[in-house]
Amino acid sequence: MLKVDEGIKHLHSCGAKVTSQRIAIMKSLEGRDDHPSAEKIFLELKPHYPTLSIATVYSTAQLLAQASMIRILSIYEKKVFFDPDTTPHAHFMCTSCKKVIDLRTDFELKARIDLDSGIHSIDSTEVFHYGLCSLCANS
């Protein structure tokens, strides 16, 4: 989970500027259990930071993802979503409303790698499921 103070330390350590806008982006991600897009974060913060750009949201997210503080989800080809929960889990996207939901699943694949397959190790796994959420299915 993203912690703002750790994010600030990481920005300092990689030589990135620690601006009020970047701190606001980190604060907007801290403790969230949804999966906001860059556009959503931008629209939430723009009234308070009129000079904020969408590029700043993306670049800050990229720096946080490089430090494993958030995950950038490419679950939908038209936009990316940010996930402050970096623990292993899968995702579900409703094909109607585009809501992204966390799914807890078995990630013991690493322990079952067939040693004769030519694979030495797996560093990360992304699992995306698509379908209808309950709200869209019932409407």
C-alpha cells in the first residue's frame, strides 16, 4: 500500500522533484480501494491545483510504480488504471461500466513451474477477468 512519506523519500532518492502536485497525487492514491484512472485523479485534483497537467499524473504514477508502491493496470486498451494495493491479486473489469474490482486468487504458480519448460523464474503475474458486474447484469 502506498504511503505518502515513503513516496516522498522515493522521489528524493531518484532525483525527482517533490512538488505539491506530486504530494497531492500520492495523497489521492493513499488508502484507496478503488482503481482510479489518470483522468479521474486529474479531475479530482484540478480544482485545487489549476496548473496540474495529466502528464504530471502519469509521470508521478510511473515513478511510484517503478518503486512498487502502486501498480499500473493495462486492463483496458483505452486507459490505464492505478492500483495502490500491490499485494498479489487478480482484477475483474465490467465490460459495460468499466468498473475494476479486485479478486483474491491463488498465485502459487511460481511454486509449480515445470522445470523442463525452459522457464527459470517468474517475476510478476497479471490476471484480468472480463464480464458483467452485478449492477450492469441486473439493469
